[in-house]
Amino acid sequence: MESNFEFIKDTFPETYRHLAEAERNVRISQVIDVRKALESLVKERVGLANAGWLFSKYARINNIKAPNISLDNQLSICLSKELLGQLGWEDDVPLLPDIAGTTQCELLNGKMKGLSAYKFLRRYGNSSSHIEGKKNLDVFIKIDYDISIKALAVFHRIFVKIIKNLKKEVPAFQDFNEEMMPIRGQEHLYYIDEAGVPTDAPMSKCQIEFNAHFKRSGSRAGVQYALIRQYDKKDVDTTFLLRNVDTVQKTQDELIDALPPCMVRPVEISTIENQGSPFYIVAYHFQEKPHALSNELLQSLDMKSRLSICMELAQCMAELHQMGIYHRLLSHASVYVCDYRSRGKGWKPHLVKFDFAKLEQNQMGTVLPWVQEAKNNLEDESIKKYISLNDWKYDRWEKADIYSLGILFCDILSGRINKNRAQMEEAMGKVFASRQLSDTVADFLERIIDDVAESRPSAAEIQRVMETEMSKWN
């Protein structure tokens, strides 16, 4: 969806531009230019009705110059059947529709106040444009992300009514959809395809996750895809978020050719330092549409494809560990696969979600308390089974990754996201009984998920074994 206001694009093009731009930027800057949107709304609505003469007549009656009619007076004229009638307007329907109910907003004095739709928008416009020297604390509204979303939602309600009155097509969804707002990044405009709470939310503290697409120009022109993760700064400790930032910085410092092929470079959309936004937002880019690992997808793949995915993940983990980066949140929820069969490359895995990432040179305090709390509160056993807390207690980051990688291999090779370790072992027993994998791999997987960390192989050793196994299928 291009915008929640797409349905007014042809009828109110100028107002659409203002509202679409506000919608795209609100997660990043949280303040929107309501006044410009209101001014263009009145101008375009009056223009559609060929009713510019109303303002001229009002100006003559009140002995004022027409261009100097205030926005408040313009709104009053467009809203009042009585005033319109006095001016000679013959239609029973006012130019602007009445919107029932009030919008609750917090004033600068801390009190809550309910305002009617247009009064709220005018008050918002005044409050956001008078940043300096606000003295009337019982008039000005506290401007933040939530109140800006309310302003956009009020505009949406107004336009749904206007479009209905004009006998034009209204959107199937008649409520403003915050989740589907496009997001303006530093280089790209992201259009949202799907949004929801990620399965790793209790661990990562990620508030919401978006599947999106964006358009590139130049030599790489075309549609590409993104996984976008949003965190509310007030809900997450800054030290915790800085681990993601450290990983972003580390991967940006590395040459592109030096990064593991299946690692997706994190791109910051809204940084921790951005005081204008309550969010930290990071994106992962894909050339093809990414698919989450699911039972349906895994069962559609043959054993060769599943083994190939495991081999590439092993290669990626070995290279990350060599670079001094430990993922620490590895699970089926942190791997997405893309279909490159049209390019002759089959299904390829991509590793994302570096929320808990640990760098060797990073001396900040551990985030272990976050993980312990998350595991205690985590109801999803299919995620919980990936965590080896004992390794965390002794800072064995490599061994923690290896354990998670082994559990992930078992889920992928068995063709389903197993609910717990017992179900996983039962499923793998059937895989080994089918003789599709060698005894070497069967024994090796037992080592990878051994409860004794010292018994687990290195990522480099896992890479060699998986490459050898894969060669038997080629």
C-alpha cells in the first residue's frame, strides 16, 4: 500500500502529498505539518465545489481582504450550514463533514482534554509550529508520536466522509492503519506488505516487525525487499540496543566482499541518537522476497535443498566467528530463505536479527539478565529450545551459537519447526532411519547439541562436515 490516503490521491492531490509525506516520516520525526494539510484540504475542497466566491463574499460582508481570511474562519465557513446559507450556498451538505466524538490529548500542563476533530487539528498545528516560548500550558498540546498518529487518523476519518459525500469509491478499510504506514529511510522509501509481532519479541524486545518492499534506481533498478524491526526506546535498555548498533558498525566497517554471503547487512533507519523519534528501527535488505522458515515451506523442500541451506548457514557462522561476531539469537525465527531458482541457485538462507550480537572487542556489560528474564517468560517452546543458558553464564558465546545452530539444523532437516527438543529428537530419528543422511552427519549432530559445551565442534569444523555431506548429493 502506497499510503493510507491513497484513495484521495486523484481528487485531493496537494493534500495527499502533505499527508502521505507526514505518514512516511512520522516514525522518524514524530511531528507532522498539520497546518499545510488543513490549508490544502480547504483550498481543494472549495475548488472542487467551484465555491471560491464564498470567501470573497464573506470578506466583503466583514470588510476584510479575501486573502487575509484566517484558516479558522475558512473552516467555520466550510463546516456551518447556517453560515453557508447566509452566504448563498444552496446545497444542504456543508463543504466539510462534521466528525462525531472527541480526540483525547495531553496538554503541556499535564491535563487531558477532549477536542472536536477540527479544533484538535488546529490546536495540534499551533502547538507544533510554536516550539519556542510556549507559555499557555493549558492550550498547547504535548506533541509526540501517539498524538501525531491521532492527527493522521482524524484526517483519514474526514476524507472517508468527504469521498462518500462526493459519491466516489472509499477504501475497503475505513480506519487508519498505523501498521501499514510506509517508512522513510535515509536512502529508500519502504512500502509495508505485512506487519506483526515477531515470535522472538519476548527475547529481543522487538515491538513490531514489517515485511516491506522498496524500489531501487540506477544500475540495480527494480523492486527489492526488506525485513524491518522496530524497537520502542523506552521499553529497551540503551546498552541492549547498542549491541545491534555495534554489529551494524562492525559490518559497515568490513568490506562487502568480506562479509559472509548469507549474512544480511543491518541498515539503520532510525538511530538511537535520533531524539526526534521514540523508536530504534533497523532493516535487512533482500534481492528476492524473503520467506520465514515454516512447516509448510520446509516440507515443500527436498532433503538436498534442506541440506544446502544448512551448509550455507554453517559457512556463514564460521565466517562470523572468524570476524569476532557471535549471533546469540539464532533460531528458525532469525533465518529467512529466498527463492533464487529463477537464477539457477535454488533456495538460499539469509541470517538476520542481531539483537543479542556480541563482538569480541565489545567490553560493555552482559545482557544475560535480559535473556534469563526472556526465557522465563517465553511460552513458545519452539524458540525456547534454542537457548543454552549455561553457556551464557560462562561467556561461551561461540559454544552458545554452535548449540543453537545444531538445533536449527535439526528443525530444517526434519522438515518442521519442532515444538520442543523431545519432538525434535523423535523427528530426527525418522530422518536418520530413512538413510537420507550419512551416519557421519548423525553422529556429528549429536556432538553439536551436546549439553557439554567442550564436546561441541567449532563452526569451521561444522562447515567442513556439511560441505562434505553436500558433495555426495552433487
